[in-house]
Amino acid sequence: MHHEHVSRRTLLAGATAVALGAATGTAAAASTEVPSLWREFTRSPFTHPQIPYVGRAGQRAGSRRFPRPRTVTDVTDHGAVPDGTTDCAPAINRAVAAAGRAGGGTVTIPPGTFRIDDVIRIADSNVVLRGAGSGRTTLYATKNLTELIGAYGSRYGGDKSSWSWAGGLIWLAPRARLDSLVAAIRAKSWPFEGWTGNRRDEWTTLTTVEPARRGSWTVTVADAGGLRPGQLVLLRLADDPAHTLLQHMAGGGPGPSAYTWDDKTKLTSYVPYEWPVRIARVHGRRLTLERPLPLDVRPEWDARLTTHVQELTGSGVAGLTLEAVETPQSPHLLDKGYNGVVLQCAYDCFVDDVAVRHVDNGFGLVAASACTLRRTRVAGRGSHHPYFCREGSHDNLIEDFTIEQRTVPAPANTQLHGINVEGLSSHNVWSRGEMQMGTFDSHRGLPFADVRTDITVNNNGRHGGDASAGPLFGARFTHWNIRVTNGRAGLMKIDGLAPYSATVGLDTVTESDQIDVPDFTGDLHSRLELYGTRDVVRPRNLYDAQRELSR
């Protein structure tokens, strides 16, 4: 049902059912506990001070079903040969482009190993590349992105390689956007990577937005003419000289007010905050949105709805393994670009039953929103970022994911992060994960309102982030039912680090190695509940429980 029809009685009844559903029988009930934070959340799910509402994260507002458009072609019809030696990238790209010209459709890849010597580009909406299963269809990649496109420096200077956090050997991005990125990289004009172009100037105002509160599903605009249900728009919030928008993202109050923002040049370059959202309904000047507002809308932030580059929507990759030729992992921040699957300027797209092996970086969300990664796996010689989520990526769902233990020892001067989030990215969910290595990499850049839930982690990675990118955490980060197998604290227990956040249901952990101090002074207003327990908290999975509340 829609949110408009969710009464408090419905929420409470649903909450009770979800919370207690896994605890059947007297013995089971005695071993579980519903935290007070959950009971509080059900009374104010869209405005709770510590826990974000993420019940509609993922493609098509969290739909369990992925698009299955009609099959329009098979890669073998375009010359692909599963012999492991023939370069099949041209044939696969021809098949994908043909599906795009047909208005969308599924491109199938039969079982076998297909060598690829180029990037596979999914650049048209409603195109799905589908193998026979991650254990049956393999794309064997022989070259890296530096070889295929060129060296990619950082727009912030230095000798870093941006292939350390951008680009994929399977790259889902709208055609014009992808072409412009490649052209800019080859011209050594290092681009911004988001929804408004390489210089962040490809947008026009649709209308201004009147003040509204975080959690509202409706906004009033100056002029709704030309706006329609189903339309994807950007909510654009600029900051003011006092950085009150950044303070708001951090929860507000004395701590964020006293923080020094002006010298955090990398962080301030991420502003304006751009949030893509579909319009669900237009009624006069009132718009109902697909998801509730992630932040307040205030006059001082020049709030407006704008256009953006053409989105990629309805596209996906499923049922295959991408295996790169095995090479030693590069020194930290000098990755060559043996990268896996990346979604960029994508909305309502998906990845399902896909494994990557021997990659520098596994699965990436770059200015991607409302996408789902399900049943994904990172394996092989070890990765810098097994998963990365950056450049203003919002409302994504990564569930049933696995980071396997590396097959070879880590070379000297390399780095392992884990599940990364940075760059004002918000309302993303990592759910039901097995991390045999890595960590919860909050990578500075003030990510906020993100959830990690029902995850087992051998916490042996390290988080990163440039000091100029500002705080590790904004407000409403939540770690819910986290099983730490090696007892290492490292960004697991966040009540002393993240403002207005929650740590619920966590093993006892001990500080060691990388020890952080809070970015903000004073009372962080963060909550810790059921600490020192394992699998006691109910509901077990915070995302699943929130999703059930609004059904």
C-alpha cells in the first residue's frame, strides 16, 4: 500500500509481527529482544532522529522482482564464441546496442567462457544482459581501463588514479554521459561524474520548492506546469556561507555548528546536494514523491527541482561472472582499472547473480540511485574497494552479498576497504552480507542516513578518506545486527563517532590498529542498544522490517 494509507495502528501491528515473527516458541522468545529504538521508530518512521527510513531503497522502490524484458538477441548471433580465446567484446557490444535500438530487451549469453578485450557498455535504458548463471557464464577480461581508455587522474590533484574508484569493465551509464566521460578522461580534463555533467552545469530549473520537513512525501512548488507522474527530477539543495546545509546533514546542534567546514575543500566541492526522485502524483502545485524527503527544504538552500543528464533506467546485468586476468594488486590509489560492474547516472537499474574475480574494484555505484545489487560476490586475489558507493549515490540496496577471502596474500603498500560509502551518499542499505574480509568503509565526505544490517564481518580492512573530505559520518547512520567474527572495533561500534546514529545488536569489540576520534565535539546524541549480543535483536534485518511496515 502507499504511505498515505499507513496508519499508526497499521505500523504498530506490522512492527510487532515483524519483530516477533522469528521468535516462535518459548525458548526462542526468551533468546530475542525488541530494542526500544525499534518501538520508537515505528511511532515516527519518517522522522526518527537516529534511524533513517530506508524501506523503499532499491530499484522500483524495493521491488523483489527485476525486469525481464523479452529476449531480442543472443551474443552468439553477433559473432561471440565461447572458446575463451576469441575477443567477444565487439560482438557483445553489438548485441547490446541492437537491443537498445529495439527500444530495450534482454540479450542472452549462453554458458561458456567469452574473452573480452574491451569495456562492455550498457548505455540504453531497458536493456538487460543476462548470462546462464554466475557459475555457468564467464566473461574473461584481459585488459584494464588504463589500457582501454587512458590514465585517469584525480580532479583534486596528486598522482592518484581515479580508476581506483571509478569505471567498470561492465559499465552501465547513459550513452551521452558515458561518451562525455571517456572524452574528458582522454583529454585529461578530469570530470565531475554526476547527474549534471562534467562541469556540473548541465541542468535547468524546472521550479522552485517551498519549505518542507525531512520525511515529508509531498512538496509544494511554485509552478507544476510541465511536471508529470513518473518523471525523474533532481532536488537541488545549495549550501549557504555558514554551511548550515552540511550542519543539517550532520544532525545540527553545537557540534556541527562548531566544526570547521571552510577548509574541507573536497567536501564542499560535493555541494549542491542532488537527490534524484520520481514524481508519483501531481495535484495542483503539490507533488507527491516516490520516497520521503531525505532532508529539510529551507529557503536559505535555494531549493529547486531541476533537469539532469538523461538517466539510464530499467537496465541490468544478471547471471554471469566477470573474471579479470590475474595480476598483482596495485599499490594504494594507483589501480589500473581491472574493475568489475559500475552503475553511473542510473536509476531503477539492477545487478543480480553476478560475481567478479581478480578485480581492483568490484561493484560500484557512482551518482547512481534507486538501484539494487542482489546476490553479488567479490572473489579472487583481493580488491581495493570490493564495493564502492560515492559521488552522491542515494537509496540503493545491496543485499545477499559476499566478499570472499583473498586467494593470495596482499602485496605490500596495498589497501583493502570493504563496503564503501562517501561523498554525501545517503539512504543506502547493505543487507544480509558475508564479509570474509574488509570493513565498513565510511570514507569521509559526510555520507549520512545509511544502514548496514544483518552482516557477518571478519573486520580486517581499513577505512580511508582524505582529510579535506571532512567528517566520516553524518547523521542517522545505523548498524543493526552485526556479527564481528574477530572482535575488532574499527567502525563497527559507532556511538562514539557518528552523530544522531544507532548501533544495535553488535558483538563485543575492542579498539585496535586504526582508532578514530569523533569529528564533532560534545554530545553526539547517538544510541547503543543490545551491545555485546549476537543475533538477539528483533527485527533481525532492519531493511526487511521497514519494508514490511509500508506494504
